[in-house]
Amino acid sequence: MTSTGSGNGKRITPGSLLIVALMTGAAGALAAEPAFLHSAQLAVVRQQLQNHSAAPQTLEAYRHLLAAADSALQQPALSVTDKGMTPPSGSKHDYLSLSAYWWPDDSKSDGLPWTRKDGQVNPASKNNQSDGVRLADFTARVQHLTLAWYFSGEQQYADKAASLLRTWFITPQTRMNPNLNFAQGVPGISPGRNAGVLDGRYFSTRIVDSLVLLQGNPAWTDNDQQQLRAWMQDYLHWLQSNKLAIKESQTKNNHGNWYATQVAGIAWYLGDKAVIGEMAKLTKSKLDVQLNADGTQPEELARTRSFHYSYFNLQAVSLLAVLAQKNGIDLWHYTTPSGGSILASLDFMARYTDPFVPWPYEALDEIRVRPVPLLSWADNAIGENRYEQHIRSATFSWPSVAKPTSDGYDQRVTRGAVMEAERETWLLSLPSFAAGYVAPHTQEAKK
């Protein structure tokens, strides 16, 4: 098979058996279509990169993706067994994280029990002693590498992604046990809490689609796939039966929606469409109490990071709406008894993607471009350009130096969030108005 240049030193390989299978809807025991991405849109973007007709924003997002993937090539594999702390079970194969907003009590000699400071991140929850940051880094690297392989055709990216997946999920010496029993623990209160189920969302939103895209790649064998499927089946069982997970499913704020999205994504991978329907029904019941007719979300506005959580809740709901639509369920147009809806809440958030429009609520941090991908997903789903102007005007820029900011957030985190929003908007979803984009230099060449 021949390959053509992408204009940046990476190959674009036109067509593969994998993409043929995805585009023709080939079915099997496991999902052939990504859960949260659309294979047809990905194929269009890849073709645009190949023939130099991609929008400048797409080219920039692709450049950043390749930089992230190249960095991941140089990094070692990550495992839950790398942490310094040992879970109460005595096994480092069990995932362990500390809740971010809890701190030692200065009035107590031993600091116990820790006390909550909403929105203020305790650095102790973000180091190598526990697994929280490690899980986020691992899933991000797998996603970056898989997408870099998909768009560039460079096998080294798929090889590395497969290696990382085997280390985390399969290899006996390093694999994670399929549970979150000790996630978001709080010293002096509990070794694990229902809120910790939120940590596992990346297994659904990042890993599931990476696994779907890697199916058929020589780096990811049938045996690998069978063992990963078994892990996901065990993990889904934990999510549906463990008392911490069940308690999380009953929460009324963003946590409950992320539970539904996480379960639905894994169920999609395993081919269990009935569970997706159950999660859509569960989410509707939560939206009934979460969304006001004016688009505000009272549960999230009550937080010290009100902008972040207003976006964060809508991200979970929008991802589930993308997946539910593939299962014949329309959440985008669902209207609550009080007149609230996903679209009304996106309308509300859209105006604040403009950094010059003041956010009227308490907010320790405001990364204004974060809702932009959600606007693109919605437009693509409902077949409109409802949010075109907001998407067009979004500027994806970030701090150039990684150092703590005055409110305690690391600028590296901000940069990662902005890059993710850029990638999800212009590389992975492709705004509907840009689907037929032709670069100006290409137009001139055709004259």
C-alpha cells in the first residue's frame, strides 16, 4: 500500500481494512464503531489531512496531537503497581487515589480526619504515591498514540499504545484489578468513597474508542482483545453491583451523569445495548432535577469552581447523548418537566466561551474554551449550525510557562485542557460548517 505525505513529515495511509470495516458497519462481539467518536467524521478529517485541504485549526490540532504522541513514545509504561502507597487490601494491583479537595486538619496533631476545602486541590492527591494522576496520564497517552497512528499511519504509535494497554490491563505483574474500591479515599474518614467512581470515566471515554480503533492492527492481537474484554466485563460487573458504585449512580450532580456515561461506554464496547438504554433513562431522571429552563445548573453553580462544573456536567451528558443517538435514543431534544434541556444549557454556556463576557458566579478557574467541543457535537448531532459563530471565534491558547498560578492551579493543566478542547473540536468532531473545508492555497492551485 502506498502512502502520501501529510506536509509535516508524517505519513497518511489512505484506507485500511479497519476503516472499511468501520464504515460498512461490520458487526461482531465487540463494537466496530467508536462509542463517542464517529468513524465517518474521522475518515473525512484523515482525508483532508492527506490532500492538504484541512482547516488551519485542524492542522494545528494535528500538530499538537503528534507532539503529544511523540512525547508518549519516549515515556515508560505506567502501572498501578508503581505507586508508593499500598491499599488496605495489601495489593498494589488495586487502584488507589486520594480525594483532591480534602486536607489535613491543622488543629489536630495527626491531621485526622481530613477536612474538605471545595475547589482547593491538595498536592498530596496529585503525586506518584497514589494512582489518580497516573491513570489520567496513562489513558491520555493511549488515546494520543492511537489517534496519531490512525491519522498518520505510523505503526510505531499503535505498537506503543498496545504496549501501554497490556501493561495496565493484562500483564500479571503489572495489571490493575478491575475495581475502584480505594478511589478518592480520605484519611481518617474512608479508604475509598463512591465519588472515586468518577476516576474511572477515562476507561470509557478514552480507552474504549482506542480499543475499537486498534481492532485489526497487528500490534493488538486477538488474545490481547479477549483479555481486555474479560477485564472490561469484570469492571462493568463491579460498576453495576458494588455498593460504592451503586451509591454513585444515585448522586444528583455531575457524578451521577459521569457514572451513566462511563457504564454506557463500556457496555457499548461489550455489545450490551440494553445497558445503554438503561443509562439514558437514568440520565433523563437526573436532568429533570439538574437543568433549569434558563439553562443554568444549580447543583454545579453552587460549587466554588462553578464554571468548570457547569461545563463538566454538560460534558458527561453530551457524551452520553452522542452514544445514545447511535442507539436510537435522542437526548439532545429531551425536555424536562420544568422546560430544561441539554440544548438550553449549551445555549447558556455558549455565551461564556467569549472570554470578555463576565461569568456571573463564583469561579476559582475559568477555561472558557472547554465547552466548545460540546457545541460542535451538538451541531453535528442535530444537523444545524446553531453554535457556528461561537466555534469559529474560539481561540485555543494557553500559558507558555508551567508554573503554579495564584489560585493554585498548575498552568500545565490549563494547557492540557485547552489542547484537548482544540483536538476534540477540530480533529475529532469536525464542525459541520468545516466538513467541506478547502484550504485557500488549494483553491488557488485549482484556478
